[in-house]
Amino acid sequence: GNSVTQMEGPVTLSEEAFLTINCTYTATGYPSLFWYVQYPGEGLQLLLKATKADDKGSNKGFEATYRKETTSFHLEKGSVQVSDSAVYFCALSLNTGNQFYFGTGTSLTVIP
Amino acid sequence: DVKVTQSSRYLVKRTGEKVFLECVQDMDHENMFWYRQDPGLGLRLIYFSYDVKMKEKGDIPEGYSVSREKKERFSLILESASTNQTSMYLCASRGTGATNEKLFFGSGTQLSVL
């Protein structure tokens, strides 16, 4: 089947610390991979995506590389800010069909 | 920018009531989705629709129904609300084709069933 597993939170970091949130997937076809972010009181919004193996998605200082050999799409940021405090969701979508498969979300709190 | 609007931000209902959650998108998207979000469980798909009057069950359709009479509007219906349907409900839409993979979400409706 298709599924996404991401590291459990919550994660608490000091400002300017390095962030990694792990995400691995299982897919029956060739998925596109996504990271969505949910700020407090809001819906989810796309942070970055990668559509094929070895692609790197990046946005707002965040990066993730599509690793087919390890079926992973880990999210990284070199220096987090207080404004990055949010819940982060890893997701996959297959080229066929309409469904997205989401991980359970990882809550990040950045303290000054 | 695409806008997905959910009619209520907070809703409080009583057990047994019929509840309507409304969602409207303004980008002529074919596909619309209803998810519920619960702590520790992430997002779970309830129903989705790929065209007017078309619907498909997601992972947890029990206790819910949907209506899509117009392309821009997708309604989630709780026929007889129960306390275990207390949750955050998120509507989303997307277009079709390789350039339309992105899901656009509404701000969510926090439903409490007492």
C-alpha cells in the first residue's frame, strides 16, 4: 500500500539550531513528495515538493531531497527561527489517482 | 492565489443534530477533498470528488456523506452528529494534470459535538 511515516514530535529547538524532520514512504508507483506546513490557527500550505528521484525541493531556507534508494524525504533547515514554529506534514501523491497520503505531522516549537 | 473558503471556523453542535460543513473554491478546480485532523493521527481522508455530482469514499467515510452540486462547492454532511466526530475538518482542492499536483487547503472548521 501507500503510506508516509514521519518522526514523532513534539520537537523543541533553540533559535538558529539545525532542524531535521525524518520522513520515509511506501508507494506502489512513482510518487511525488511534499512537505506541508500548518501555522497555528491556519490550514495547511505547501512548503516544498519534489517530483522525481534525486530532485531537491527548497523554500524559505528549508530543503528536502527525494531519495529513492532509502525511500526518504527528510526536511532540513540550517538555522530555524521562532516564526518556523508550526506543524509539518510529509505527504505523497501518485501520478495516477487523486489521493494524497499524509504523515501524522511533527510539531516544531522554536524558542528564542 | 487560489482561495478555499470554509464557511465556519468554529462550530458547536449537539449529539444527533444534522451538520453541514461548506467549502467553496474559486479556481475552477475539478478535485475537492474533505479531511479530518486529529492529534496523533494526522490527516485522514473522508471523501473526495473529481467532478460535479461525482464522489469517492476515502479512508473513513462512515457517518459522513457529501454533496457536490456545483463545481466550486463541496459540502460535508454529518447525518446524525456524534461525540466521536468532534475534530478539525479541512477542505482542499486541486486541479488536474501534472502542473496541478498541489493541494490548496481552507483554514479548517473546528467542530465540537456535545
